Amino acid sequence: MDVMDHHFSTLASSYNKLRTTDLAPVERVARELARKKGPTALDVACGGGRYDLLLLQRIPDLRLTCNDVNEAMIAEAAEYLRDHGYERFSTLSGDISRLSLTPESMDCVLTFNAIHHFDPVMFLNKMAPALRKEGRIFVYTRLASQNARSLWGRLFPGFARKEDRLYDLDQIEHWANQAEGVALRTVELYRFPRSSSLETVLHQARNKHYSTLALYADAELEQSIAEFERAIRRQYPNTEQLHWVDENALLIFSRKD
């Protein structure tokens, strides 16, 4: 089991409680699919199903397939959706590079905060044949520059440097041009005001809220958390009210016809 697979297997049962879920990209997807009857969608690297629940809530006739390479995450997602009263989904486990997808079977393919876990050109080339005419691929992510400006990027030692799996717009345009079958349609940028307490963000750090934190050795992580706490105390007089802005990007690809 590699580092990331171990990380997600360990966190599967608590992952949905640790992570923040943004509604804005889901609403954007819902607007795109509103004109379609019984739309089909594939969520790649679905994790614990946080975004899948929002999709099912906002697109009443959606037929959703949830995929993840990690078996513990797939099981958590299925349980999470059923606990919220949803059965209108199917699961598909396995590495996307080896999935067999029916041609022209999906109105959209989605991936939320996961593109850094696999090769983006491979992902686009694999997903393109599965899109129906006028189909879309939605990639919700954080740009490398956005990550560097985040609370974690600014104050957690080495965070932006260790997280070398993110892209900026020039790199995205480069790998989008390499992809066959789809074209980059637009990039939408989001800003989200956040607030939390020192206690909460330290809890997230110790529980490896971001997969980036799994890249730290145990002793290094412990030392970095201590430095993170000191940096926050210096910057925020009231540690019960930490305020910052998170930034994200939604990449929208369309099928080439």
C-alpha cells in the first residue's frame, strides 16, 4: 500500500468531518445539467461522498456513478449517501487508468480536489470517449499559486513547497492542449471566506486534513505543527476567530465534435 492509499484508508471514516465542502461548483454543475432529462454523471475519486450528496440533492433526476481507487473510501461514500436517504447511485472501484467506460454514456464527468492524484492528460484522454455530445468534464481544484496564498500555504512550514502536484494556468493550458477529444472551455475562479479556531485547525493538521500532510515524516510533521501554532498566535490576536480566504478553480472541458 503506497503513502496516499494508506492515508485515505486511515482517514476514510472521519474524512467527511475533516474536509470543507464548497457548494458553488456543485451549483455550477447543476445549472449545466438542468436542461437535460435524467442526466448521467461520473464522479472520479469521490472520496467519502461529500460532493456526491450535494449533487444528488440539487439534481433530482441525476444518475450518478461514484468512483474511487480506495476501497475504504468507496464503502464510506456508499454508506454516507444511504444514511442520507439516497439509493440513486452506483459505485465503481478501481484506478481510472484501467476503467472500462461505455462510450458516450456520460453527460458529465467530475472530479473534486483530486486531479493532483493522477496524471491530468491521462484523465482527460480516458474520460473524453465516455462523454455524450455536448458533454462536459468539470475539474475542481486549487491552483498552485492559490495554495501558496492559503492559510496553510502561508503559515504551515513547507506546505506549498511539498505540494508540488498542483498546477497554475499556464501548465493547465499546456496539458489541456495535449489532451485528445476535449478542449478547455473556461476556467472559473472562486474565493471563499473561511473562519475557524486555532483548536480546529490544529486538529485538522494532526489528523492530516490535507493529503499534503501525509508527505511529512512523523517527527517533521510534529515540529511543523508546533511552528504552525506559533505562527498563527503571532498573526491572530484572537485564536478563537481565525479568518482567511481560500481560493479554488473550476476547469470546464467540452467534447470536441
